[in-house]
Amino acid sequence: MTVTERSVAERDYQEQVERAIVTLQHDLPMLFERDIAYDIYSQAIDFRDPVNRFKGKFNYRIIFWTLRFHGRLFFTDLHFDLHRVQQATPETIRADWTVRGTLRVPWKATLFFNGYSLYTLNEDGLITTHVDTWDRSPKEILKQFVRRG
């Protein structure tokens, strides 16, 4: 690859990374309300969080459908507050966020936890892994459902 070809490839990569960041900034705050765009993800996307692991774009789409379905079913109010999306390294994007909501129970239990998503990019600038980290254990998050007020 010549120097010119390399600089064009680097520019194209960076443009794709910037497009991914803009797409995440647009999609994530509304993920409990509408579907996200999937063109920034590779076909072999690998998703992991403290309770799940899925591979492939089809399964990734199901994750987001399931979040919306269960969000509407079990919550009267549910939000994904996106605080920041930035390129953390040349190969990663990090999104910091908070999930908060009110469970559809008579005592109106509240859900609240912080976390971040780390997205790893392939050589084309497409997201190949999405790993969520939460600020507390799944057990601690579930305990919020039974607390009153």
C-alpha cells in the first residue's frame, strides 16, 4: 500500500468511526422507544453484558427488540440517559450512560444504574464487539424491583 493509499484508508476509517459515533449519539437515547440503525455494526457483532452474550447481527437486533418490548411491558417510565460518546482509542468507542425507570408495580419501584458500553471496531470501522459494564451486579439491580419507593 502506498503512502497515499494508506492516508486515504485512514481517512475513510476515521470517517466511518465518526459516523458510528454520530449514529450512537442519535440512537442510544431512544433505544427503549425505537429501533436503532444497524449499518455501523459488522455481521459478526459480538455482544456481552453481565448476564448475556450473543453473536451475530440477527441476534443483536433481537436484543434491542427485547429491550423495547420488556421496557414497555414492565415499566411505566424508562430512560437511557447518554452522557458521552467518544473515541477512546483508535480501535474503540466508549459510551457512558445511565438507565433509570419506574417499574409497573403498585409500589412504583425505581430502577437506576450507571454503565458504559465499549465498542471495538474492525479495519473497516464497523463495530465488531459491544461490551456493557454496569456499576453494580445484576443481583443488586434486581433488588431495586422489590424495594418500595
